[in-house]
Amino acid sequence: MRLTIRRMGNRIKLAPVWDGLTQLAILGICFAVGALGGFFFSGQSGGDPELLDYLRRYFQMAGQGNGAEPSLWASVWDLTRWPLAAFLLGGTAAGAVGIPILLGARGFLLAFSAASFARLFGLPGMAASLASFGVTALIGVPVLFVVAADAFRQSLGRLSGERAPAWSQRVQALTPCAGLLVLAVALQQTLMPALLTAVCARLFVS
């Protein structure tokens, strides 16, 4: 096993294509493939009456101003768990495989959720999807890519035998991402509930 990893590291070290742009492209492709899988699986999964009824009741409650605001810890967990997982994977050689898989999984789940709303409710579902996942798409996903790109580079460096930077240096370099996540949590707690309530009140409350 060690010999196999060492050979992979030597190949990565000698390959001129593993520059920053190529690494970012690999992560982007993994995210896009995951997103396409989410859209496809959403269309193939068929209608679920229980899910449809649950979401309709939730949107109606949200339109009446009930249940649209997530808890603070739920927002923090939802927005930070993916970048945190990428950051931790960057400290190991396993991140060379785990981080692309992580990006693919994130793309799949986000696209599946948004496509399910649109498939079940049409245009109102698309509007509710934008209100629900807009903060994640506009801030959370770009932050994830920044953190994942840094972590992916660190993991590839470990495979090729490069000296890894100290954890404190990595944390300092990614501090702006932490600030953006704080902003995303604030928007998730304030703007998103108001927007979702307005959308649902117009489209789902008769």
C-alpha cells in the first residue's frame, strides 16, 4: 500500500499538468458531475406523495410566517460543515481523493434539493428553491471551492513529498473565508426567512 501511494506521489510530482488551474478544474468537474447526477436522480426518482404533502404544508406554514427561520446552530452547521470537512481532509494524503468526492457530493445534494422543488411545484418551486438555497449558492459554494482548492493542493503536496505548511498558516490564509461564512450565517438568519416567507405567501398560501 505504501509503495502504491509513493508511486502515485512520484507521478503527481513529475506531472506538469497538476498546477493550480488544473486542480481547480478537477474540483469544478467533480462538482458539476455531482450536480448533473442530482438533477438526473431527481427526475428519475418519481413523485413521492408524502414528500409532496410535507413540502406543501411547510411552504404554506412559511407563507404564514411560521417555521421559515432556521435555528442559529442549524445555519452554522449547514454552512460550515462542507468547508470544514475539506479543510481537515487537506491535512492528509487521503484528501487527494476525498476532496473531489466531497465536491461531487455537495453538488449532488444541492442540485437534487433544488431540482426536487422545481419538479414537484414548477415555477413556484423554483422560486422557493432560490429563496432557500440562494445564500448557500452565492456564498457557501464559492467559499467551499476556495477552501477545497487549498486543501486539495496540500493533499497533493503530501503525496508528492512536499513539506506541508503549518496549520496556523493555513488558518490565517483562509481567514477571509471565515468572514464570508459569518456573513452567510447572518443572511441565512435574517434575509432568507423574510424572502422565503414572501415567496411562499404569494405562491403557496391561497
